[in-house]
Amino acid sequence: MTQAITAALHAPDPSTRLRAAMAAGTQPDPLLTDELIARCRVEEDFFVRDMLTWALTRLPAQVTVPRLVGELVSELPQARSQALHTLSKVGDRSAWPAVTADLLHDADPEVARTAWRAAVALVPPGEETALAGELARELGRGPIDVQRSLSRALAALGEAAVDALATARRHRDPPVRAHAEATARIIDDPDNDFAYELEQATRMTNTVVSVQDSSPPC
């Protein structure tokens, strides 16, 4: 059975690979761990990747976590992001030390976004404020989908993120201030639409900058 699943994971048809990953999760076998992780590095189909993650979560954490942690230093961005995603789903906090600042600030936006989610899922009690401070360094980064991901991560930290956001709202960079303001509004009311709040915060920030620029010198 293990050999058949391994072969099917390399099939050219994504539906075959999907069924193979499902079979691996339905009948968990630790002998498949390395093969599942290796496939995560290169799998192009989103649904297959998601099923691979599910299959890995079905295996004992003591088997999967050390191997997933090893993937976090891979040169392949997809290997790093998939390992982070899977670790967040496994939920074993022994992996927390491996979610480093380098990953939170990874040059690849997908790796960074996944690291933010994993960090929030794995952060030990008492470390939330420090994590919020680290995440706040990413405020203003990237397009709206990246900014939304960061805001969700900070919002998930709740009160622990308040001080970091208060500091960021005084940042010299207007996009950072606007992103911090929008995130604070999301924390105040999770039902608020992020895109709308960011637009309003950006408009407010730009108005302040415009007024400051037009003020006569003393």
C-alpha cells in the first residue's frame, strides 16, 4: 500500500495525486512521512498541497514535527511555507522556537504570511506581546492581501498587540501608520471590512501629511 501511494503521489494527473494524499491520511503510516514532506516542496496544485498537510497532521507529532522543522531552513520557499502551514495545523508548541524572526521577515511574501499565521498558532502563553512587536515591524509591507494577512495575525493576538500598534501609529512612514490604524480598527470591531478601513486610514494619514507639508515654516 505504501509503495502504491508513493507512486501515485508522483502521477502527472493532480486528481490521482489528490487521491493518493487522501489515502495517506486515511490510513496513516509513519513510513510515508518523508515522502509526504518531499512532495510538499514541489506540489503545484493547491488542493493536493492542502491534502498533503492533512495527511501529515494524521501522523504522530513526534514523527512529523522534527522533520517539518528541518524544512524551515530549506532554500525552497514552498518547502518553508508548506512546513509552516503544516506546523500551524499540527499545533505542537515544541516547534515554536523554530518560527524565527528570519521567517517572520522572509523576503518571500508567501513564506512570511504563513510564518505569521504559524507564529500566532504556536506562540506560548506570555510571549504574545513580544510576537506582536516583531509582527509590527512588517506593517506597511506589500499589497493589500499581504497587509490583510498581517492584520489578521495581529488581531488574533488581541490586547497583546495594542502597544505595538500604538507605537506604529506614530511611525514616520505614512503607509505604516495607515496599516497600524486599520489593524487597530479591526481589533476594535472584527466585523469591519479591512479594505475599507485601510482606505479610510490611508486617506486620513495622507490628509495629515498634506496639511503638515503645506504649513508655513515657523
